Amino acid sequence: MAVSRKNILEGSLLAAFVVVMATDARPVVLSTIQRGLLRTGLWRPHLPTRPAALPPIAAGRAAYLHPLALYTLGGQLTNLSRYRGKVVLVNLWASWCPPCLAEMPGLQALYQKTDTAKVAFVLISLDENPSRARALLKRRSYTLPVFFPAAPLPAPFDSPSIPSTVILAPDGQLADRHDGMADYDTPEFRAALEKLADD
């Protein structure tokens, strides 16, 4: 049986696919493909708005609704309540998750364009080994604020899948939630975040 160039090419492509899927290159390759899909504009999140039934921020409110304990990249204990008074974009991700990696460039771009005096970014890595998350951030030159959970995640952060993004109004009320990857780097989404901060 003669082997044609087509058979060699097909075999080579199949072998390359198997190698990629069985190695650490898998998340990188899949996230690159998914990032291309995000650029089509088909995966846009809802625009967050203040829930109609909720009043604006109550001055002097006793406790923030989500006192979520977190560790910084450097290992210091902190709390989500430190962002009281700001809109908070909380993104759950992991370095081994291709859709998470696909949306990270968009989140980084949004972070660089957004007024962080009004909007806080809290990316929570769910990596069991924090050094993997740190290495990814360094390798890709991401400057987003990344944290690690200090305790099990309560609602509304306890998602069965990642990536998952939760938007909190300045008073801590849930403004929106998006499960799955999305392209957050749009003028409309940034304007909605800043409008929510000003309401």
C-alpha cells in the first residue's frame, strides 16, 4: 500500500493534535482558538445595571454584603469589603481553564481603560497551586489585581463553572452575573460599569 502526501499530512496533523491535547500546551492552544471566537463579538456579557428594586447606596450602612476573605498575590489576608463604595467586577478563573485564558486579554484591556477610582477589579484564581497563577500573570505581563480565596466561596460567587463574572453595585448588591467566557473589552460594557458607579 502506497503512502500518499495526503496520508502523511493527515497523520501529522492528527499526531500534532494528540500531542497538544495531552500536554501543557492544551490550555494555550484552546484559549487562542477561543480568543479568536471572542473577537467575532458573539460572546458579549449583559450590561450591568442597578436592580430597579434597590435604593442607591445607604450612607452609614453597617456591613458590606459580601465580606469575602481573600489572599493577595503576596499572601496577605484582605477582604472584598475594602471595595465598598465602588462597583466591583469579580472574575473567577484558573490557569488551566482555556475559556478563562481566552477572556483574560479583554479583561486586562478593560482594566487599563477603566477608572479604578470607581470600579474595582478582583480576579480570583481557583488554581490549587497559586504559583501557576503567578507564573501565568508574569509570563503574559498582566497587571490585573489577582487574589486567592481564603475560604469556600459563598453565593453569588459559588459557580459550578468557570470563567464566571459577578458585578456588584457600590452597595454590594448583585448587579449582574455572567457564567462562561465573554468579551468585556467594549465601550458599552465600560460605560455601563462607570454608569453603575455614578448611580
